[in-house]
Amino acid sequence: MQNYLQILSTCKLFESISPSDLLTMLTCLSASVRSYIKGEFIFSEGEAPSRVGVVLTGSVHIIREDFYGSRVLLTVSEAPDVFGEAFACAEAAELPVSAVAASDCAVLLCDYRRIVKSCTNACEFHARLIQNMLNILANKNLSLTRKLEHLTQHNTREKLLSYLSEIARLTGNSRFTIPLNRQELADYLAVERSAMSAELSRMKTDGLLTYEKNKFELLP
């Protein structure tokens, strides 16, 4: 656990909590660190949610698969993002999504009940922890609203421009790197990969952008 204190101190869940209190809190939360290899499931659809995860290294994809195995990428979580919190805190009967390691990764897992309910030790920092969780839930709601804006665009080009424009705005630069490869981007925008790649090529020809793999530049 000591090896990850620096990254945990930057996590929104532990914001404004001193390093000395953090170790005590992690014990209070029954926190443990687990390693996963790329493609391994951390949470699976249909499970009863009981834990909240924090990405320590690597990245995690939150996905939804339909009856035929088609996969939709809902969100991408990278260190030090929190994931699984909405379903756990809502005490859903079962998870409607899965969390899968997008790369080899290390994850901190916490008992969600110990996050949302003050412990018997009446830790001074627990009220702050609950406030941090509320802030995370609110920001995730805003993020999902932005994704809905991308998905409700009329065609593939508009979806791409909506998503790429948001990344440019968030990074404050017309040149940026997205955290998705081509298949992941297609899954995220709910479009067919080959059609999306063809549209990117046309957008490049039209002078809207340039790109190389997952590096993009929006042109004026």
C-alpha cells in the first residue's frame, strides 16, 4: 500500500485528506490492492456491487455487452480515477456493466459501505470522504451528459467532431492524444469501425483535422 500513497493522494476520493490520515482511512475502508492482466474482468455484469475501485496503474474500461456479444465502451478510467461508485452507492441489486482491465493494471478496492457510512471509530476525515464521493458522482453525471451529446449527433462525422472538440477543450490545446485506439473509439461513439475510419480519412482530406494513430490536431 505504501508504494501507491503518492498516486492515492491525487485521487479525488481522498482530496484534502492528509497522507498520515490516508493510511488509517485505507484500513478503515478494508482497502486492498489487486493486480489484473489486460482483458481480465475486475467487476462483471450481473454481480452484486460491493466494492469501489481506484485505478493505481494502467487503465480500466467500463463496458456493456449485449446478448450477441457486441461491446459498447461507456467510460475509460485511468490512474487515479474512481470507478464502480455509482452502482455500489445506489445499492443496485446487480451490476448492469462490467469493468475490464484495458491494460495490465493495479487497482485499489474498497468496501463501499465503509465509504458511505461513518465508521464506529468516528474518524474525523470520514465526513470529507463522503463529500468527496458526492463530488465524484456529480462529475460523473456531467461526463455522461457530455457523452450523450456525442451520441445524439446526427452522423459519424458530427459524433467525431463533438468528441474531439471536447478533448481539445479539456486539454486547452488543438493538439492532443486521446486514450482510445480505433476500435475503442468506435465502441465509445457506438459506430462501426471501418465506417468511422473512412470518415476520419475524409475529414483529413477536407482539412478539418490531422491525425496519427491516437494523436489528433483540429485545424482552424
